Amino acid sequence: MALPARMVRADSTGLNNPTVLVLTDHNDLDRQIVDTLHAVGIRAIAAVSVNLLGKDYGSVFTTTVQKFQENAD
């Protein structure tokens, strides 16, 4: 995830400071990705609310997707 985030945000892409959203399905994986991004010099923000996405352009956000549990009927 660090390489694609860095490549998309590179000046050579011409995307002009895009926002990157990384979705995971486990909290542990989300923390691991944030730590990895920080280790390579990318500031990542754990998005706990959709409201964060509209206020900070050009950032890297991570969040988890909540799965639905099926009934055991």
C-alpha cells in the first residue's frame, strides 16, 4: 500500500495532490498499514468519520469496512 500511495501522490502523475483512501477489513491490518506508511515517511490519518474526508485534501486516510454478520438460522 505504501508504494501505490506514494506513486499516486507523486508530482509526475499530474493529479495535483490527490486524497488516498485505504480500506481494510480488520483493525489490526489498519494499524499495520498506518505504521508502515509512517515508517516510509507518508503521514496517514486513521479516519474514524466520513466527515474527515471532506476537510483535508491531499492526505492519506485509512479506515476499516464493517462486515455484516449472517444469521445462523
